[in-house]
Amino acid sequence: MIEPVPPPPAGHVVRRPTEADIGAIYAVFASYNTALLGFADVTVDDIVDNLAEPGFDPATDAWLAHGADGRPSGYGCVFGGTGPAEHHVEVAAADPELERWLFDRVLARSAEVASERGQDEVAVDLGIYRNDERLRALAAEAGFAPGTTFQRLRIDHPGAVAAPTLPDGVVVRTGDEGDDVRRAAHAVIDAAFAGQFGIVPQTYDEWHDALDARTSFTWPQLVVLELDGRAVAARIDNDQFVGDEDCGYVARLAVAEDVRGRGLAKVLLRDAFATHAAAGRTGTILHVDTNNPTPALDLYRSVGMDLVLVIDVWRATRPT
């Protein structure tokens, strides 16, 4: 028996969003984040990319609320991906009752998606800023618990940054050179991140299409290091922090296990710093999972990056 959906809290009208609502969705998150952090921590391009996530359909997977004054007042969505029973959800609303209502909707939709795929349970992840006490309490009440923590690190570039010296036998290639470079990068990244928290394996085509669809990414931002003709390290940059922080962003950094400890990660990082500074960016940002099996945090600190923000990912495994 399907239980009826309760109406939204008084003073709010909720409907399904469309691409025409990108500005309204941005306004919800910008307002919510500014109240917590003092800055928006989101761009319009972020919302564009979210709506283009593989498997996401705003007509079934999202809710947009407006207050009595017509202004956007809340948003909730679930990213169910294209198969694995690991979903990511987002909720933002200033009104606690609306936030709870939206949270219930995204959790119910997550269970529905997994059930439609014949899955008995689903792991649901929710990113929460460390100081968001209300959302943390709501998540705990729903059975969520901390799964991992992402630290945002940044280094500023007050001027030009020197490109790194390449070790003997190392050659730099980029994703715009062709499919062979892209396939090699996918293999390196896929192996390096296998088994880490929240990482859902992707086929080459899924990985390629997801990157290709991002408005903040172009293929020259995929950088591969070859050692004696073999791809052994890769980095993916994008522009998702250009609009709000004027910073380059390192989205992925991977080194093959058998060549770790040779300084290749530092080469990729310093190359990123030089590239971003040359493009006029004021700094470089990245996130590190504190449960990463490699000493990644020490690596980033060693090249001058500093902690600027902490985001906890809470997870619940829920029956469908």
C-alpha cells in the first residue's frame, strides 16, 4: 500500500523544477549556504551540471518550493545514478518544516528508484557542512551516521608559478590529444579510486560521457603522466570554482600503486598550480577524503595547501 504524500508546510507551494528554474535553484542554495558559511559556495554552472547528471530527471527526482511571496524557498533532489544502489541526496530550505518535508520526499524517491531496479536496499549519502547542526540532527533522526569527511584545501597564487621539472622518462599528455589518452586516464583513475567511500565504478563510456556533459570541463583539463610510454598518473581539473572563488579545481588526482612514492603526485599538483596561475586564477582548490588509504592530506599540506572548509558525508543504508 502506497501512503499518501502529505501536503507541504503552510506558506509553501512545491512543484517539479525544469531547466527554466536554474536561477531559482541557485538562489535557494546560495541563500542557504551564505547563512551557514558567509558565502554562496555554489555557481549557476554547478546547478546546470547537476541537472545534467546521468540518470537524473527533475520531473521525478526533484522538488522546488516557493514561499507566499513567490520567492524560491527550498529545494530537494536525489541523484540515483544509472544502476548501483548508492544515491546522493541534497536538501536546502530555511524553514525547518519545509526542510524536513523535502528530506522525506528525497528519501522516499531514493527507495522508489532502488525498488524499481530490483534492489532490496540502497545506500544514501548526504553532504553536510560541519556547522550545519540542524541538518545533522535531521539526518541522525532518519538513521544516518557520519561516513567520511572531505576537507577542502586551497593554495593562493599571488603571481606566476613555475612549472615542475619532469622526472626522467616522464611525458605529459592531455585529453584533447585523443581517445587513447582518455582511456589510459580512465584506467589509472578507476584503479586508484576502487573501493573508496562513495566511488561508484564507471565504464569508460559512462565516465567519458559524464565528463563531456559538464559545462565546467574541457578535455585539455585531463592531464596524464606517462612513464617510459605507460600511463601511470592522471589529473582532472575543472572550472567549477572559477565563478565564485576565481580558483582552478583539481577534481581527481590518481597515481598507479606501483609507482607511488616517486613524486609524481607532486608533479601533477605543481603543474596544476602553474596552469591555474597562468590562466589568471587566484588559487587552486581540491577536496581530500580523510579516509583515503593513501597519505593524501600530508601530500597536499606539503605543497602549501591549507584547510578552508570541512564537509561531512552522512550515510544510511535503507530498505526499499
